[in-house]
Amino acid sequence: MPEVRIPAFAKINLRLDILGKRADGFHELRTIFQTISLHDELRLCASNRPGITLRIEGSQLLSAEPSRRNLVHRAVEALRRELRIRGGVEIELKKAIPAGRGLGGGSSDAAAALLGYLRLTKTKLASARLMEIGASLGADVPFFLFGGRALGVNKGDEVYPLPDISKLHVLVVSPKEVHVPTSKAYRWVSAKPLALTKSAGTSKLFQFCALCWSEQGSGLSNDFEGPVFRRHPRLDHIKRELLQRGAAGASLAGSGSAVFGVFPSPAMARRAAVGFPHDQTFVCETVSRDRYARLMRIAE
């Protein structure tokens, strides 16, 4: 039976600004996404059995949940409805990205499932429609349809490619004992009603725009850090420890609870990882948009 294997890469946010609360209750974001080499793996195989079969390895938490709740299952089901395909499919998901740590693993899995299923069935879908389906699954999913470095606006679901920067060496620290639900992190943020004209947020927005087009990619910043660190001081300690161990910069990943540091070399990142014996650590590097397209075989 034909099969497709495809990676699902994690992301970090090089910058995450919360500009205010919108009339619909969501928060208006400006963020710079960046894919990194840490990844899950998906295997999709045509099956004589009807429907979708999903098996998950590497995460007891996800494997214990009903498969229909998983974004991979929902992504493939959405495409099956869109393309009116009835044939069965077996999916194997091998997790390496820790769940619920702000690294986008679930959204990346969903995007990989969309791209992988199109390859498996040898079908094509207009990019705009694929992005629309991705956005219906989660705010970060559209970004993972092309990866690299990108600007996210609105809820983070409106995505625009940005120039890639030089490769960064990254150490991700995922504390096992700290979990930060995204919904709680947003409740902790003190965001005023959105006002982008003649407001204190205007200069912040101009600074953000300048950073987007910077080739250095410097200026790590995340507005979740203040409220999240106040409730989980251990994460603030990890950030300080990364900087003390030689990181040129460090930041919370998304809404947390993973924290990452950017190092001058992979050797320095590996040496720094030794200082976190009780946490999960991942030494990785940034993935450019061109490399991402090759690895995901997006252009084919």
C-alpha cells in the first residue's frame, strides 16, 4: 500500500507582542514565528479499512485521548470531506516535541497531516483554501504550511513570510513539572481594549515592524513572560540560567512552559544543557523557509 512519511517541526517565537484585546474577546498579536529542527514524525498509509486510524507513540498523554480529538485526525478528516475521499488511511504519529509547552507541536502535526495526505492521495488544493482549513484547526497551523521565519498578525493566524536570518543554535528547556495552559496565560495578561492609532501601542508597533525586516533577528521578546513568570518563578530561573551559561538571548516559547536560549555554537548549547538534569532539553537549530520546503516537499 502507498505511504508517505513527513516531519512536523517545532517553532519558537522570536518576538511576541500583545497589542490589546479585540471586540471579539480575542487578543490582537504581532509575532515572529521561526521553525526549529526539533520535530515529530508522521507516517500515512492507504488502508483497506474504512475511516481514519491514528496511533501515537512517545506521548502517554496524547495516546490516552480519543483519537478524534487529535489535530492530526481532525486535519485528515477535514481534507477527506473537502476532497470527497472515502478510502481509509492509517496514521502513525511519533512524538518528540513535548505537548503543551508553547512549541506548536499539535499545530505542526496538523499541518504535516494536511500536506502528507495531499501527497498520499496525489491530490492538490488551492493554497488559499488549504490555509483556510488550517486556520479552522488552530491559529498556528497556517504558519506550519510553509515554515521558516514569518510574521503572524491578528490572532497569529494571518501569516506573511519574512526574510530568513542566519542559522541560530538553540537550546530548548522543557520543565517537566510546569504546565501552562494557553487559555490561562491569556487570562493572566493585562490587555487594554485594542487601539492601534494614537495610543501607547503605536510606537511598539513601529518597533516591531522594524524588527521584522532586520537581518540580524535580534531582540527576543515575549509579552507572556511577565504574567507567566510571576506565577511560575521556575521559568524565570531557567531563562536566567540560560543567559548565565552563555546564551546570547533567551525567551519563553509561546505561552510556555518551554524556555529557549540562542547560543553562538551547538557545542555551547550542549554544554549548557548539562545544567538542566531534571528537565527535558533539546539542542537544535533554526530551519529556513527553503530548507523547510525541501524537507516537507511542499513545492512538489
